[in-house]
Amino acid sequence: ILLSAPETQKAKLPAEKELLGTFQQVTARQINPWVDRVRQGPLVAEAPKPGRIVSESRVEELNVTEWRLSNGVRVIMKPTDFQNDEILLTSYSPGGSSLVPDSKYLSAAFATAVIRDAGLGRFDRITLEKALAGKAAGVLPYIGTFEEGIRGVAAARDLETMFQLVYLNVTAPRKDPKLFLSLLGGLEEQLRTRVSSPEAVFADELRKAMAQGNPRQEPLSLERLQEIDFETAYQVYRDRFADVGDFTFVLVGNFTPESIKPLVLTWLGSLPTKGRRESWRDPGDSTTFDSVVKVDVAKGLEPKSQVRMLFSGPATFSRENRHVMESLARVLQIRLREVLREDMGAVYGVQAEGGLSSRPRGEYTFHIAFGCAPEKVDSLVQAVFAEIESIQKNGVPDGYLQKVREQERREREVAERENRFWLGALEAYASEGWDLRGILRYGELVEMVTSERLQQAAQAYFHRDRYLLGVLRPEAPVPAQTAPAAVSTTTGR
């Protein structure tokens, strides 16, 4: 018998005598043979009455067909020949957890986890797994901040199975309180051991600083775990999927609209609708700093540090501005790698990522992250600012601009031969209300990025007097036979 446990639990572990006693009790039992549980019959006992197509439109340039079904569902389809046996599905509906009060937010956040493993319709988790054995089809429901939906994938031969799983996830989710208790137990164990990980403690402290008191953004804790209520999670799930009249489904892969029409009308056209017209609401969370926020965490003994810099604030959201931000991140990624790793030899790698969001309001975020020796943190932070200020004052040299353009063109050329790219692009453009033909005009975005635009973006997005700086440092050496020092966290504005 081998027992393994965290060092912190050493005093609570059973003695050898207790372990042997348990072993002897089990060996003395009369254990009945395993009885395999299998449920016969189709996933859905009786197919629902199909809906109908009330309107159809085409985007010839993209080979995209759009249907509006009688229950309000919108279906966007793009046939491809990139993968012989792959069909991808995604969907979205405005609302998400933003429509749930703060008191129910955690239950909403775990609602799909509570439902996901309980089974569907007549099948519990075990019998559903057996029914799907050998099938290349699967779906996952989700509830995000501003929308809910279902994602799926299937081989062509199992496409109807995927559609049936979508139908059952909406109409017939099951309850399993035992699985919920198992989920809570797993989360509790993760949270208890999490405090021993320097990286996890650091991530939680950063999240607290970014949350700025908003309970929806605070990291999960043992105390907050008690807020997750099984019945509330189940009811939130049922409510979010009770009306599909404002759902948009996107399908990409090896099919034709005519070949999948019967499946779409049967399994999507029959989904319930109540005539609700919802939109997301502003949950009040925002990562906008009005001063310098410092998070300093001393945890762990390994002589290394992690540095995280976050710049954020209000911004005007558009296709063009989003692409400029992404290009600026590419330029900084190249420059910081050259300076911090190659010139200074102080880091193994550095990340620079930026993005714009439109919901609940136009905002930008820009992350810079690297690991280094503790004594080099300050000099490297100054080096990062020196590169930022160089772009703010002088723009971007033409050589870097051309390198970024080449990267973007090359990556796009590869992406356009992948189903997953088209699935994400069609979903993004449709949800923003943009003309789908804009997907083909990516080259215009690449060419419109100039040194002056990047300079203006750097001036707008990087402010030395308002950003977050997070540093993870090792603990100071502890004298022998004394308790280890507590985690030191300092947050200041």
C-alpha cells in the first residue's frame, strides 16, 4: 500500500495499523460481479417535428449560405474541402451570465460543468458514454459573460449524432447531485493545494488587483466555493437555453447545405422558442487603472522571478483598431525578444499580447510577461518602457513593419485552409454585425498599418502613470527550525 499526500497534511495521515485494517475489511467483503449498464435505443426516442426555412441568402464571395428558420434560429453555413471528414459547429445567443445577479454568478459560472457530466435525456453519464462509443461526435455547452451557446465537432458519418446531442443539451439536460458533490470535492482539493504553488498564488493576487472589488472577477476561494448551489446552477442553465429564438449557429466543413438540410430542420428547427428578445447587460466589471497598481508576491524558494505588466483603458473598438493593436503586439514581441533575451541575455522568453473588446464597452488590454533573475526585475521593466517610449517618439522602423506584415500574410494564408479559422471568423463577424465579406479584405488591414498608426496606438495605449505591475519573487531564506514565512502581497495605487 502506497500513500502519497501533501507535506502539510502529514499529521492527519492514517497510521500503518489503520491502513491494514481498511485493507482487511475490504478483502473480507462479499463483492458481487460487475453488472454492465447499457441502455438500448436511439439517443432521442422520437424525432421532433421539423421546422422550416423562412428565408435564405447567399454570400457568393465566401460560398456562405444563411438560413432563417421558423423558430427564429439563424444558420450560417460554409462548405469546405480542407478536411475530408470534419464538420465543426458553434453557436451563440446574447445574454450569458451578465443577466444573472451577483449572488448567483458563481453558480452560473459552473452551470455547464454541473450539467455536462450528468447525461442527457434517457441516458445517464455512463450509459451515454456507452451509447456514443465508436461515434466521432461531441458537443459542449457554454455560458460566457455575454452569451451562451453550444460548440460541436463530428465526422460526416456521425453528423446526425452531433445534432441530436445539441438538441438534447437544450431540451433534456439531466440532474445528478452526486456528480455535483464530486465536482465540489475536486475543486476544494485543488484550492487547498493551490496555496503551495507560487505561480498559482501570484495569479490569484493579480486577479484580485484586476477585479478591483468586483465579485465576478475575484478568484475562486474555499470561502466562495460555498456560493455554488446545485439547484441554482441547474435553473440558470435551463433558463439560458430555454429560448433559442435568438441563437445563431455556424457550420463549417465537408458538407453541402442540401445534404444537411433535413438534419438542420429536424434538430435545430424544432428547438424551443418563447419569443424572448434578450441582450447582455453591463455587469460593471472593468480593468481600467487610474494610477500605478503594484502587486508584489514573495512565495517559493527557487531563485527566479516572474513579471507581469498590464496596460488597459477605454478605446474605440473597430476592425481597423483591433488589427493595429495586434500588429503593435507583434512589433513589441520582436523588439523585446531582441533586447531582453538576445542583447541583455536576461530572459528565456517574453510575451507581448494586446487586444480590443467591444463589450460591455470599448476597452483595450495589453499584457507583457517574462521570467528573470530576481535582481534583474527593475532593470528589465525599465528596458520594456524604453522600447515602448521609442515607438511613442519615433514610430516603428520599416524593417520591423515589413517583418510583421510578412508574418501576418503568411499566417493568414495557412489559416484560410483550416475549418477552425472560418468557424471563428464567421462567428466573430456575425456577432459584431460586420459584413462577412470583410473576412476577404484582410490584406487591406495589413497594408493600412503604418509606422504612424503604430506610434499613435502606442501613445494611446501605454501610460507610465497608470498600469499594473506584478512581480513574483522568492521568499527570503528562512532560518532552520522556524516556520516558513507567509506569502507577502502588497497592492498599492
